Amino acid sequence: MAYWDIIYKIIRQKPATVQEIIEKLKSFYHGKTEKQLRNNTDKNLTRLKKAGLVKKISGGRHADYEYEDINDKIIEVLKEWEMEDMTPEELAFIDETTRNIFKQIGLDIDTKEDLNKVLNVIKKNEKFYNIKEYAVAMKKLLLTSTGFSNQKIIDEFIKMVNKWPAYVKVIFIPTASEVEEYKGYIEDDKKSLVSLGIKPENIKVLNLDHKVSYEEISDYDVIFVSGGNTFYLMQKVRESGFDEIIKQFVKNGKVYVAVSAGSVIAGPNIEIAGIGPAGDKNDVGLKDLTGLKLTNIIIYPHFTEKDRKIVHDYFLKHADYTMTSLSDNQALLILNDDFRTIGE
């Protein structure tokens, strides 16, 4: 297959930047260097443009000539709203919103009037209510083993919060790490949030060393519970009254994201955290192992093949529960009563 033909097929599947095209070409041309791939890509894109098959659109992407770029229409309206100084990431988010959300409900987003309505909501920094599953869901949980370990999990998180990352505000709970010797992953978790475009000043670290009121977290969009010792975390969540706070937060349609121990406590029972040689120690002597019951699914994080028998035996003894195992590259996405495993 000719070089230009492969590039054209890539672009027809989905508009792509030069770098995105190069990444796909690597699977066809293993012996080529990055520089060779770039030179050949640039040369063949020029040929395709001259032939009237390809055009360049917003965001540095290339698309089939017949492709209608909604983002170009948005930019025209943005100028009327004096929002042309928005970053490419913000523009891309609007593009994602219009393309994947509004079309799902049959809204004619090609009209300037409808685009004005969309942008009016965005300009006021309001949420998109009753638009698609992510917006209408009153329960939004993203339960992970290791956080934002791959792009699929990141993409679902962005859809759930339904805001530009720069405007997302996060309550960050590091409590489970307090009894762990190694705590480096806490900073990693915070850095991962910042890497998504969330501003550091919009991340509030909340230690569960006092009675927590809902007013402390009411202006935030996300509760992010990091990992550590599950039993210690559950004890502190109860003592601080944060268990009821979380439930109200989720009931109000806000997002609960958790890593490891934070994922386990979301379920109906946390006993599973202590099974196996690598299980958490219940050094706090927690007697009541009831979870938050945000979901009826018990989570077993950090699953590998060597854990299969342990998990299987536990499941046989607790057949009244629904269970799911998550590898370090997986997450359980829950929207109301619907759930699915995402990741790799």
C-alpha cells in the first residue's frame, strides 16, 4: 500500500495532527526513524492537499476534504463572545462537548443560534444538565487501582466532570497513607490531577482529623480519595463524619474518584482489603467492616493472575456480593446503576 494511501486512510477514520499520523505509521514502518516518518508525512500531506482530498482544520489537525469541522463554526461564535483568547485545550473541550454530547440528543449544532446557547452556558461556567449520560447521572463514581494510569480512564474522568479542567475543583483525601511507610504516591496522585489541566490552587487537601462539614466541600466538583490502608481510612472517614458527606456529595451529582483503598470503601464491605499475603493489616481493630455502599460492587484492586485463586475463594464464600477485580491499568466506571470496566 502506498505511503499516501495509508495516511489518507488514517485521516478518513479520524482527523489527526502530523504527530498523531506519525504514531499510527510506526506500526506500518518499523524500520523508519521519527525524522524519516515526519518528512514522508509532510510530503504526502502536501500531495493529498493538492489533490483536493485533505484539508487542514483547527487544532493543527488534517481531515478528509468533506469533513465538516464544528470547531471552526465555534471559533466564529467565540469571537462574537470575545472568547477568542481561549487556549487550544479549552477549544478542544468545546469541540468534544458539541460533537459528542449535543448530537446525542439530536440538537442541530450547525446553527449559530444553538451554538450561542451552548456558549452561553459555558461562558457562565455552568454545568451541562440533562444532556447525556454523564450529565444526567446523579451517581458518578470512578474507582481505580492506581488512578489515571491510561488515557481511557482520563477520558472518562473528563467526561464525568463535564468542565474544562482549568475550572475543576478537587477535594483531595490523603488520609489512607498516614499509616504507610511509603507515601510518595500521594504526590504522584496530585501531580496526575495537575497534568490533566487542573490548577494546583483548585486542589484542596483535606485531612480527616476533624469533624467535616458539607460547607467545606460544597463548592468542589470532585472528591479524590487516594490509597493506603483501607481499614484506617474507613475508621477516619467515620470518625470525621466524612462518610455522610461523601454520600451527600455523590447524591448531589458530583464526582467521586478513588484509588485502591478509596475504591474499596465505596463498596458494601471492605473485608476483601485484608485477604492474601499483600492485604492491608487491620491494626486499628476495626470491627464494623461495612463500606460506604455507594455501590453494591466489591472492588479488588491491583489484581494480577497470582491473585486469581484468592479472589475466587473469597467470591465463593461471599456469593451474595457482586465483585470485580481491577488491574493497575483498569477502573470501574459507575453512572447511576450502570457500570463497566475501562482501561487495559
